[in-house]
Amino acid sequence: METEDRVTELESEIQATKEELKRILLDIRAFLMEAQNPLRPFERKKVSVNNDSGKEVAQDGDREES
């Protein structure tokens, strides 16, 4: 009888682990979908980095005269 109880306990642990993994994978999926969404608003941020030529470089690599 002890073996059957242990098997039942392990089955319930496996079910709980499967549910937890499903939740984690859904969170990862939602994050990736949000990050790869082409319709999300694009925010262009400038990085104030001056190189030797005296030009500022924007985040996307465009150069602007300072």
C-alpha cells in the first residue's frame, strides 16, 4: 500500500509542476509577443555620446551635427 500512496503523491507533484511550467511558458510567450509586436509605438531616444568628430550619435546609429 505504501508504494501506491507514493505513486499518487508523485503524480500530484508532477501535475503541479506541469501547471507551473505552463504558466512560466505563457509568461515567456507573452513577453516575446510584446517585444516582437510590429505595432507597438517606437520611441527614439538620443544618446548623448560625442566621438572625436564632434558629432552626436543617436540610438539607431544616425549621426547628427552638434
